[in-house]
Amino acid sequence: DLFEHNMAINRFESSRWQLFRCALSDASGMSHFVPALQGNSGLGHLSLKSCETSQDVEMMTLDGAVKAWHLPAPTIMKLDVEGWESQILKGSTRTFLDHPPHSVVFEADADSRGHMLDTALGAFFTERGYSVKHLRREPLEAKENYVATLRG
């Protein structure tokens, strides 16, 4: 609802965007979305456990969404999903195999030097022919941004 509201107040033509009311993950099914505390709505997250403030949400894989809705494969992706990046990528293997995006910008937990803590996340991209670069913030934060760019 918030997305639709923002699109309306900013006068984006409805013919230029489409909203899919689902969460991307590594499997299809149902999950629970736990909204963040008021003040930073970007910190909401998916959870397998229900709680008082959670909302039921349908989950799909990116591969399933592309197929079900006859969507073109993404050429650029931005993932900032509070630790759910690996699950989304696991559900995107067919897309990355058949039509790999040119670039993927993503957020990941980092150490005090800005090195990505989740080595499997970096390996996902390097194994598929991407180079991964740190998009350094000043000062460094516990979560940093990275860009994976398809080589060649």
C-alpha cells in the first residue's frame, strides 16, 4: 500500500510500473513479514515465525515469478533485503544461468575493513562469472554495499 501511495503522490504513470504483492525467496509458499519499528520501514524482514505485528505474505522464487508472470529477466538488480539476499539468489539460479543480469547491487554484513562476512554470497557471484566490488561508505558500517558485475 505504501508503494502505491508513493507512486501516486509522485505522479508516476501507472502504465510505467507494476506492483507484485509477494516476497522473493528460495521457495514458494507462505511466510510472515515483520514490519520494522516506526521510523525506519526499511528494516522490516521475513520470518518463519508469526508474531503479533507480522503479516502473512506469499513467497515466490525469482525464477517462478519470471515464468508465471511472463516477465523479462532482469538486467540490473538491487537487493537490500535485510539478510535475505542468499535466499533470493538461491531462488534465481535459472535466471542467472539463462539470462544473467549485467549488474547486481546488494547489501551485506561487513567486518571493520568492509570485507563481506557471508563468503557464500560472494561465491555465488564469482562462480557465475561476476566480479564483486565494495561500494565503500564513509564511515564504514556493519552493512555495506557491493556491486557484482558480469565479466565480459
